[in-house]
Amino acid sequence: MRRPSLRTRATLLGTLTAAVLLTVGSVLLVSTLENRLTDGSDRLSRSRVEDLLALARTGDLPATLRNVDDNGVAQVVAGDTVVAASPNIAGDPPIADLRAGARPATSTFDAPDDRENETYRVWYAAGPSPDGPVTVYVGNSLEAVSEASAALRHALWVGVPVVVLLLGGVLWLLLGRTIGRLDRIRAEVDRISEQNLHRRVAGDGVDDEVGRLAATMNAMLERLDVAARRQRDFVADVSHDLQSPLAAQRVALEVALAAPATVHAEVLRADVLGATATLERLVADLVVLASTDAATRTVPSLIDLDGLVLEEAARARTVAAVEIDTSAVSAAPAYANADDVRRAVRNLLDNAVAHARSRVSLAVGPSGAWAELLVSDDGPGVPDEHRERIFDRFYRAEPDRSRPGSGLGLSIARALTERNGGRVDLVPADHGATLRLVLPPGPG
């Protein structure tokens, strides 16, 4: 059996909840009304008992007690004789025979009222008079309270169902509008596929939860679109960079097979091994990137950043055609994985050597509590339009396509550094380019 829609379930739940709350509220309202009416009647009856006792004490008690309303009774009894009564029970015998004390007490019983009996809530007390002790009874009929509560109950019996039905209708309409907006978002998202990730969910301009959901969906689609474009670019760049060494190997081997007598073994070996080395470096770079994407855990420890930098500078001097200045390298302990930091430093240094005209400068030292490495070159610098993208994978400015390398060095350096809690960025420089690597001094 098909499950009811969210709109139906939410409407039923909201209506049922409202019905329960209104029912409980109605019961409390009726109970409160009855208590308030009874309390008001009690205060009035008790006050009249005290007033009549005061009149009896001074001998000023009238025979007819007119200080009661149509729903009340009042009577002053001496023994078995009624010495004063309200007009509605004039001539009637005592309405009760209760043992009264000086303090007013209350009791509920039936008493005559004109030609019928009614239930009264009576306050009574005893006191002295010139002719002896008397007992005063003053009470009010509970019929007025019953009639008022009955009228309220009748109104609630009619009003509460009407309010519940109206509320259910309002909930149905409001939920229909809200869920309709959600359905439109769902339908639009359903129509978006890998081929049209550029499409976005159309918002209605309302700044509420549904409007913010549409904005969040658009932000997610933007991220997916960017990721898909990067993936396509990544595949294209990998294919391009793999194609060149493979083609070089193929050409060298085909020439050797076509005219083996003219091929020099050392030349063939150099061509094939050179292309193979290029493939190995590219594959190694891709393996490192895969490990950072998979959030592979590393084992950090306390290292000397200055020592690693000096070792990499010594390595680079053996192959670099530019000067590498390490005079600004000073002690800078850091907490990171030594292999990750060494690879990151090597990539930054190789990048600087590849772009420098004549000089690369390395500076290591503390920056606040952190360890900092600055790698500067005197090359052409980074154009403004490329500053935000030089850390992208395989990204190389068009004029630099002829330079060796895969375009992965800076992205690997940043990924390895961030995996160890640090960062790599490009800092402003008057000449050339300056890259900064920052590492934490300790765990956490």
C-alpha cells in the first residue's frame, strides 16, 4: 500500500496535535472558570456571614435579609427558630442543622429556593446575640456556576472542531505551497545530469529555509561542475603528458627496428630511458596526489626545517645553472612528516630554479610560533591572471609549456604541506616570485 504523502502526514499530525492541545486547553478553561466563579462566591458568602454575625452581636439584625442576590440564600437560626432569612426562603424552617463554630466553615447541600430545591454551597458560623447564640448560614446556588460552565462547554464543543478544521485547511494550504517549492527544486535537480552541470536551480527570491536550500543546492552544483571540469582537465593533461614520452619511446624503437644497422646503442638507450624516467616521475607524482586525496595518514615528528632545506639546496646545486643562496637559513623546528616536507621543499626549489634567471634565495626562520620557508627567484614572476591557479594540478601558463615538468610540483607541495597542518602560498614580491611554506611547531 502506498504511503500517504508528506503533506498529508504533516497536515494530519499538525491537526491532531492542535486538536489535543485545544481539548486540553478547553478542559482547563472550563475548570478554571468553575474554580474562579466558586472562589468569588465563597469570598462573598464568607464576608456576608461575618457581616450578619456583627449585626446579630449588636442586636441590629433585621428580620428580612436583603443583602443576597437572586441565586443566594441567607438565614440566621437561634436553636430551632429562624430569626432572620432572605426573602426567597422566608417562612421556611432552618435550611441546615450544622455544628457551627466561631470560624466560618463551608458545606454543600440541597436547600429550598422559592418552590424548588437547589444545591447550595453554604458558609456558616456561630456567634452571640442579645437573645442568645445564633448560627448564620449564607450560600449561593451552584446552578449559576453550572449554567456558566455548561454554556462555555457548549461553545467549545462547537468552536473547537470548527477551529481544528480551519487549522487543518490552513496547514494543508501552507504545506502545499512549501512542499510545492521543494518539489520544484527536486524536479529541477532531477533534470541535471553530468552533461548539463552548468544548470542551476531557479530560486523564487524568498529568504527562508526553502530559499536557502535552493542556494545550497546551487552551491553544491557549482562545486560538482568545477570538480567535473577539473576531472576532465586532469584526464586531458595526464593523457597529454603521458603521450609525449610514450611517443618518443615508440619513435626511437620504430627507427631502431626499421634500420638497426644505423642505430647507435647508447643513443637508443638514452632516448628510451629518458622517456621512461619522465613516465616514472609523472606516475610518482600521481601516486603522491592520490595519497593526499585519500587522506592517507602520516607519522609526524619534530624536525629541523633548516636542515632539510640545506640538504635540498646542496642537491639542487649539483644540477642547477643558477646561484642558490642559503645565507638567510636559520634554525626553525617544525612538527611534520619529514618525507612530506622534503618532497614539498624539493618541489618549491625545483620550481624556483626552473624560472630563475640567475639566482634563487632561500630564507628559513620562525614566523611567530610557526616555522617558515621563503623561496624566491629573480625570474619573470607570476602574472596576475595566473596567481590564483598556479597551485592547480597540471596548470602551466601557456608561455611556459615548453619548460620541463608536469605542472604537478606546486600542487603536490601544497597538498603535502596541508596534510601536515601547514600551508603554501604565493606572497607579493617586487621582482620575481616568492613562495612561502609554513609548518606548525608542534602537534595540534
